[in-house]
Amino acid sequence: MVAGSAKRLREAEEIVDELRKALAVMGVTLPSLRVDPVSLATDARHPLIDLGRCNLDTAARLAAALRHGHG
């Protein structure tokens, strides 16, 4: 892995970890939350974060958490 790629991966993993912790505080767990491996394989400057799939209950909790945080 090229040094720049390793740095991008490390930064992306740190952000995913921060997001996972912030969501957990609001009672939301996205089981498939991860760094998108395909975006790491490209020349894109920033990898994408895959929020993944979730069930309806999780989606409702996420929506409530976002509303709570916004207002």
C-alpha cells in the first residue's frame, strides 16, 4: 500500500470511529458502517464512508437523533 493510501485509510478509519461513537451516544448503531474499500482503490483524494444497510428501527432512531441534534 502506498504511504498516501495508508494515511487516507487511517484518517477515514478515525472518522468512522468518531461517527460510530457519536451515533452510539444517541442510541444508534449502524452495523455496516465502514470505509468503502472501492473508494480506497481509486485516485480519489478522500475515501467514501459506507453507512451501510440498517433496519427500520435503526433508521427511525437515526432520524430522531438527527432531528434532536438539529433543533
